[in-house]
Amino acid sequence: MMSKNRVHLPLMFMGMLSLIAALLGGLLRIGWPLPSAFQNFSQNFSMLHGPLMVSGFLGTLISLERAVALKKGFTYLAPLLTGIGAILLITGILQQYGPLLITAGSFILVIVFIYIYRIQAGLHIIIMGIGALLWFAGNLAWMKGAPVSQVVMWWAGFLVLTIAGERLELTRLLQQLVSVKTLFIIDVAIFITGIMYTGVNFESGIRLTGVGMIFLSLWLIKYDMARKTIHQQGLPRFIAVCLLSGYVWLLVSGITLMSAGGATAGPLYDAMLHTVFLGFVFVMIFGHAPIIFPSVLGKPMNFHPRFYIHLILLHISLILRIFGDLTNHIPARQWGGLFNVLAILIFFLNTISAVLFTSRSK
């Protein structure tokens, strides 16, 4: 366990630093001033909010999860490269190499999924592998100077397909129904086509991506096993609540993308991004954390009802934020964003305390 922690903890630490910097940058972008201690980094945090959140934190965490599952040395290169790249961006030291290392890390993850497919072929691996490829393509364009607004849907594709692939893996019984499996493939194909079409016609591509999100969210709501596990107690119910509520946010995000079209800034842009990245992705993290964190840390963690605190707070604060976006009510957007951050911080406090308490009680 000690040898595991020597490898896992530094990688997680780099991911957590990326998250903190991204959260501070997000607050700055919606009008909250940063403490004086962060003034020297404020411009970096603001401009790099998206890359640090998606690649520095989420990309590092997802890559680390794969490495932990495979237990192969080369797989740790992906989180190592993205983590170091994010640190360079945060500190400003050799910052020009940050995007290069992050892009290299995402390319390694593509290789990892090719390796996984060779030993465990399956549709869910293909879907997650395509997601990793979208992440790499988005990072490559960003490294070459493309604005975040032009590549952010490629990053979103990485996260959505990673989650959708994982959920598909857990619906193996349903996969026996050819019609159900075919419908999933069609939904994913529309989603991927929309993302790729943004390179030809950005506005139409975004709208088509929204259509794919809507169809995919409806598939997940109807066929995910969470519809059954929500009737259980404890952790299974909590995970199910997270999953189903996250799918609703994915549906809202799809509708928002269809409405916002080619928006690259402003309130609608804020709404279409944060409904998917916060409402869908982070709620998925909330639900899977009691399973993922123990495997990465090598320590057990028991479920506690207080986990519902950060889940409910994130939903309420995101509703407030989206209300502010749609009505152009700046205070609602700002306070919603502040409580988004608070919900994420409470999530980590609840998770860490659960790990520590469980370890002491053993």
C-alpha cells in the first residue's frame, strides 16, 4: 500500500492543485476578486480555467484511474504528463511546455485504450477510446493556438463518452437486446458527428452536438441500471440519485447547446458549458467517488448520508447560476458560481473525512 501511495498521491496532488487553480479562475471569471496572495497568478487562473479543470484535474484523475486498474508502468505516463503540464501552466514556469505535456499525456491515454481493447474487446472500450481521441484532438488544436471556445466541446466529448462507456459496461444484460445497443450507437454517432462538424460549420456542429446529448441522456435515463438501484438503501441509492440527476443535466445541456448554437462567450455560453461540466460531469464524480477514491488511495471508505449535502448544494447553486445566465441577472450568476465552488470543496471534505474515519475504525 505504501508503494502505491508513493505513486498515486503525488499524481492526485497535482490534479488537486489543478482543480484549486481552476476553481479560483472560475470565480475570477464571474466577477469575484481573488485574495491578494493569488494576485500574481490571477490572470493565469482566469485564462486557464477550462484547460486546468478538464485536462489538469479531470484528465489526470481519469488517466490515473485507468493506470490503477491496469497496474502497468507505462499507463502512469498519462497522468504524470498531464499533471506536470498543468503545474507548469499554474506556476508560469516553462509555461509554454504545459500544453505540449498535456497533449502528450492525452495521446498516451489513447494508447492505453488501444492496449485495453487488445485484452478486453468491447463496445464500451471503443466508446471510451473515442472519447480519449477527442480529448487528444482538442488538446492538439488548443496547443496550436485554437481558442478554448472552439475546442471545449471536444473536451466535453471526452468526458461524456468516458462516462457513457462506463455506464454501458454496467448494462451488459441490456446489451443482449440488439435494438437497445443499436440505439446507443446511433445516439453516440450523432454526438460525435456534431463535435467533428464544428470544424466545418461551428454553429450547426454545436446544435447537432446538442441533439446527440439529448438522445444520449434519454437513453441513459431509460436504460441505466440506476433506475433499479435507486430503490435500494445507502450507497447504491446515493449513486443512483447522482446518476439520474446527472442525466437530467446532460439533457438540459443538450437543449442549451441547441439554443445557444455558436455562442463563444457570455451568459448562454456559461450555461451550456456548466450544465455539462458541473451538472453532468461533477455529479458523476460525486456518485463514483466512494468507489474510485478507495481504489486509487488503497484505503476503504464508508458511505455517509452527509454526502447528500454537497450533491444537493451543487444542484441548487447550479440552478441559481443558470437562472442568472438565462435572465442576465449577474448577482444570481455570481452567487450560484460561488456556491458551485463551495459544493465541490464540501465534497472533498466529506470524502477525505470519510476515508480517515473509516481507516481509523478498522
